[in-house]
Amino acid sequence: MPETYGPQARAALMQLMLEDRAIEHKEMADRFKIKLPPKERGPLNDDELMATSKEGRRLVHEITDKGVEWCMNDLVGGEPPSPSGPLARAHAEMLRRVIGFLHRRGLLSEAVRSGDLESLIRAAYADLATAPEDWIRLARVRPRLNGAGKNEVDDVLLEMMKTGTVHLAPDSNTKMLTAEDRASAVRIGGEDLHLIAIEESS
């Protein structure tokens, strides 16, 4: 989880990233309703997430590359904002832009489903397994995944394997493999893996 800051500081970083330009201190308060007193902006400056400079009598804030990286991590793993306020508005605008970007590229449906695909795989396995860590054919799992594409499922399975609690293996009895088994296999290192076993969560 990224380093935490106050809601106003988080909102300022998000808004600076969205605007992709320097924002005057007064504009930040008047237009975006984000207040950045020294106690809020100081930690951002100290941690090099935001640069604050003086132009005449005006304070100007600009996000740094490190600040953009922090925002990306905060969007993924940060605490959700309160239902109202500048941080909620910044998150809503960010969501609107991301949805539009994905929609224009025909990726929105895939993005929405991808978050649930691991849950679908685990649920399908749980329905099919008759004992803990039972070996189940991928050919039986795939039809239960709401039409998710093979490559999409393969990518999620590979990520699940990295947890160390999900295992894929070949079926050594190749004479018993059906066409569905061969088509459903995940290929790793030149080897086709036809079976999946998932450890019980502790």
C-alpha cells in the first residue's frame, strides 16, 4: 500500500495528475476546492511527490514523476475516498477517463471481467473438486468461466500460480487425453499442463 497522506493532499496529487500542468495555489482552492496549507503540502514536497514554487507572490504546485507513480499505486491499493469531497471528485473524474479510454479501444468488457475471472476459476474448481487439492482437468473448468477467452484465462492462471497455492500439471497418461484436454491446456516451457489443483486457504 502506498504511503498515506491526508484527503486534501491525496486529492491535490490526483488533480495535478489529471490536469497534467502546474496549478496555482488559489486555483486549487477556488476551482477544485482543495486546500493545501503547509501541513498538507509539506509532506508532499518533502517526499518529492509535488514541487511547490513561487512565481511572484503566487504559489504554484506541480506533480513530479514520483508523484504520478504514487497516484497509480494509490488508485490500486489506497484507502477509498469518502462519498463526497475533492478526493471523491478526482477519483470519479479519473474513473470516467479510464472507462472512456478502455471503451474506445474495445477493452472495457475485458477489463470489467478480468477482476472477477480469478474468482470464477476458484468457484469452478470448488464446485468440481471432491477433496482438498484435488486435480481437476482444465477442460472441465474452462466452460464454467462465462465465455472468457483462452489467452485471458491462461494469463490469470499463470498469475495465480505465482501465489504458490495454485498448481498446474500435465496429465502423464497422454493416451487418455481428449481433444478438449489438448485445447484447454496451458503451455509453459514447451510443456502442456492439463490439470489444476488449488490449496485450501488458511
